[in-house]
Amino acid sequence: MEVKNLKKYYPIKKGIISKTVGYVKAVDDVSFSIYPGETVGLVGESGCGKSTTGRSLVRLEDPTSGQVIFEGKDLASISKKEMRELRTDLQIIFQDPYSSLNPRKRIGDLLAEPLLAHKLASKAEAAEKVNHILETVGLSKHYKNRYPHEFSGGQRQRIGIARALMLHPKLIICDEPVSALDVSIQAQVLNLLKDLQKEFNLTYIFIAHGLGAVKYISDRITVMYLGKIMEMAKTKEIFEHPMHPYTEILLNAYPVPNPHMRDREQIVVEGDVPSPAHPPKGCVFHTRCPFAKDICREKVPELNGTDHLIACHFPLSQ
Amino acid sequence: MAMKLNPNRNVPEAADLTSKEAVLEELGREESYLHMVTRRFLKHKMAFFGLIVFAIFVLVALLAPVLAPYDPNKIFGDFDASPSSAHLLGTDQVGRDVLSRLIFGSQVSLTVGVGAVAIYVAIGIVLGLLAGYFGKWVDMIIMRITDVFMSFPYFMVILVLVSIVGPSLSNITTVIGLLGWPAIARLVRGSVLSIKEMDYVKAGVALGYSTPKIIFQHILPNALAPILVNATFGVASAIIMEASLSFLGMGVRPPAASWGNMLTEAESITVLSSQPWLWFPPGLMILLAVLSINFMGDGLRDAIESQQAK
């Protein structure tokens, strides 16, 4: 999958005639590619546009402009009907396991539904597949007559994952799939996702605001800030040689379970994320960057590099 | 994976493996949503009372030809007769048996109540779903129409319309039904607006479900609870509406009996002061019907809301 210059602006409307007075630039000119079988982590603070990016990729949001090339087709411009057919290859796992399952449907029906809706199986076949998928995600097949409210968060998330797998997708957007879970359950679900990736040859886009889960699961990491990509590189590279000041700050914010490291030198970030309705001129991070110079306030840095992409006028030296 | 045991269920001792599977299957099937709401509803004392009274009304209405001692329109020689063994509730001013008319009147009230509400709930659900789900100009148009309907003096419009199309049971039902939907439409629209942002609806889109499937199978069932409560109260107000129209002579046309037109006789001061058997029974019936339905509505709301709070 190839994402080119993806933009998603939300108009800000005012007055009785709903005049558009400005835009919230949730995703602003984002480009990256994902190779089959890999996991790309997407990290950033709340409101940086990572979820909007994820949702635009499966057209839960219609992008304002840009292209999402998948299997040779541009998802951003094809018709709804064509999109419906392609949806079998593209799935999404949601953050909140309490709102992602229809409370009025039994687990069995909920899981069989995708197959029946796309006429991919008869009722009996679907029931068989439901049994199989429940066991694959580590749940008993006897659960299929239960309702979602009878399950814990971790179990619900497994059901959500099972539902996404029913259509045998190629790519799954994991929209903060473990953020709402207990730490102990997080590990279980992450391991499950890893196992499933091997078993079904899946490609993941893994969205998270915490670095822990992302580090564990991702092959490459993309760091976003205010709707723009700041840095993109292999997981190891990002953690060992972060080049963007923002990445460095994110890494510092991630607690290290080692008391001797308590006094390590840290770059501390000050202030809040500026409003995406009025993003700063030049480099969007300059308002909070400890190294900001005049050029940062004037010129938008390009995303440059081959393996290790970075958008900064003054990358940290290695 | 810990099996959630239901303490209320008798667990048969599993001997061999096959029956153990069966037990697991049985345990897995915890009580359904409907079951739970029914149980909570029946535990609600007022609601249970309301249900019984309402059930009696329904039975009486259905069995009216069997239960009524006389033909409701048959005229006996002695009019204005006080209750006696021949006429348990006496006779009215033209000499018809009050008890028989009362029994047949229940048919009118229930037909109008249930019929009108069925019509307007159907209209309200469809418009509310369309407005809430599609938003934008669809929402704009539907909600403005709703505002227009809500700004009419409801009773006056019904009165005028019924006088135009002519007072009859089916006309009253239809007119009330065609005018009652705005409240339901607003209620449904509101629920849909919040439900369509839920991830399970987004998941439906991502899974490639058709729009009608998402609207009717994923959104509507989750919006149904408040509609049901609202509809219950609607039945009570439709019954009152019919009684009021009949009282004003715009309802069911005499000689057909309705609780409302029976009350009309109480317009005369002599009836009001010295012939209570003519107006007290129909008045009491209206009161009981409306109260029992409102109690049911209250119980239903509590049963549903406590489930949601859980």
C-alpha cells in the first residue's frame, strides 16, 4: 500500500449560513508506503492525526485529497461499490472494545455476519468458520451464544480481532488496539496479533500513542505531529538513533524501568500542542522545539532521506 | 478463560465428556437482553399491576360480544334507569344498556390507542433514521418539517382534520397517527446521531455491509428502547385524545359506543348530579386504561435504563 500526499481537512463552520471560516488540518500531506507482511507503527500525541490517517486508509473518512494506492487502485477515488468489494482485503481493529461490538448481537452472529453479507459462505460453513476463528484467537467456541456485555475488555478485543479476520484481509489497521486494556492483557493481545500475522501473512498499520507496544510489534515506525510525519525509520533506528527532536522527546517521555537512569539527561518539552486549526508557520514543531532557529519559523522542512526519513532543518547528530 | 457461572442456574453434574460439553453450552447461554428486561419489568410492582389491568382491558375488548349482556345499540323501554339486576349499570338517556356500551367502548379506545401509535411510530422511525444517518440536507429537510408539525396546536389540527374527513374510528386513528410522529422522529434522530459514531457501526462500514443492513440491523435495534417507552406513553395519550374528540362530538359517531361519547351525557347538570352511573363508569375506565399504560411505561423505562446503566 502506498499513501501519497494524503490530506484530511475538517471545515470549521460559523454563522447561520455555515460559512467555512477555516480548516482543521487533521492530516496534512502525509506520504508513506507499507510493504506486504510488515508492521508499520504510527505514533504521536493525542490529536496528531494518526487515527484519522488510519481511518482514511479504509475510507471510514473520505480524504480531502491525496491518493491511497492499494492493489493498483486508488482507494481515495474509487466508487463506493468498488470500495465495498475491496473491503474484504482491508480491515480495522478499534481502540475501544466496549463500543466496537454491537451489544444486541450474539458473538456467533456477529462473527458470521461478514461472511454472510459478502455471500462468501453458507450458514453452516460460516458457523464452522466462527468456531475455528474463536479458537484461533484463544476463545472457547461455546462463547458464541453469548452477548458482548458478558465479556471482559481483553476478550472483547479478541472478538474484535476475530471479526476483522473473518474476511481474510491482507492489511489490518490496528487503531490503538491495546490502549484501553490492562497492561497484563496488552501483552496477550499483542502476542496474539503477532501470531496471527505469521499465520495469515498479514500486514499491519499499528497506531498507538505509547511507544512500548509499538516498539514490540513494529518493523518500522512513523512519528507524527500535528498531522505531519516527523520521522520514519526502522524500529531499531528510531529507538537508538532518533534524529528528530520530537522523536527524542517522545522517547524521553517513555518511562525506563531502571532507577539508575533517573538522572539521565533529558530534553523536556514545554507547552501544549498548538491547535491544528491554526498550525504554526514553518516547521509545525518549532513552538515547542528546544533547538528552533529562525529558519524553522519560516520554512517547512521537507521529509528527506532514503531509509531514515526525517523532516527537520537541524537533525540531531548521531 | 474463566467461565462465568450463573448462580441462578442449576448445574447438573457432568458425568462424561459429551454432557460436560452440553453443560458448557448451556452455561454459555446467559439470559438474553429481552429476558432480562422482562424480568426487571415484572419485578416492578406498579408495572406489573398496569400489565394485569391492561391485559384485562385487552381481553374485554376481544371478548366484547361474549361478555356484553346486551347489544350495545339495543334500545330498552326504560331510559335513564338506575342500576338494577337487569341492567347492572343502568341505561342511558335513550335506553341502552350502559354496561354493554362500556364493554364495546373498550374496543374503540384500544384500537385508536394502539393503531394510531403503530402508524406514527413507523413514520417517526423511518424519518428519524433517515435524518440521523444521512445528516446534511436530508436531516435539514426532515427536521424542518418536524419543527413545522410540532409548532401546530396539535389538538386543534386533529379536530379540524377529523371534521374535514369525517369522524369515524379509522379516520381518528389515521389522523392521530399521521400527526403524532414528530416526537418519535426527533427521539430516533437523536439516538441515531450518537449510535452512528459507535465503533460497531464504523466496523460495519469497514466490513462492507450495505447501508440498509447497517441502519436496520445495527442502528435500529440499539435505538429501540426509548422508542418503546415513548410509544407506550403514546398509547395512553391517544386514548385520551380519542375520548376528548368523542366528547366534543368529533370522535366515534353515535350510536357506536365509545368511552368519550358516553361522557358527553354528563354535559347535562341533572346527569352530573343525580345519574352518576352514566358518567362515572366511562370516566373510571379512561382513568384506569391510561394509568395502567403509564405504569407499564414507567416500568419499561426503569427496566431498560437499569440495564443500560449496568
